[in-house]
Amino acid sequence: MIIKQTLYKIALISTAMILMLVNIVDAVPYAYITNSSSNTI
């Protein structure tokens, strides 16, 4: 039972990390620079 729970946790964490990396890779070509004095991007 403990082994199953551990495997589920590892699978969940691995999936979350992969999804986060995919989102980071998609965002790489863009840089948003804020201009706080005129509230523009």
C-alpha cells in the first residue's frame, strides 16, 4: 500500500513538473516589460 502511494506521488509530481516546463518553454520568445508610470506594457 505504501509503495502504491509513493508511486502515485512520484507520478503526480513528475506530471506537474513536465506541465510547468512546457509552459515555460512556450513563454520563452516573449518578454513583457511594464511601464508603471503610464500603466502600459
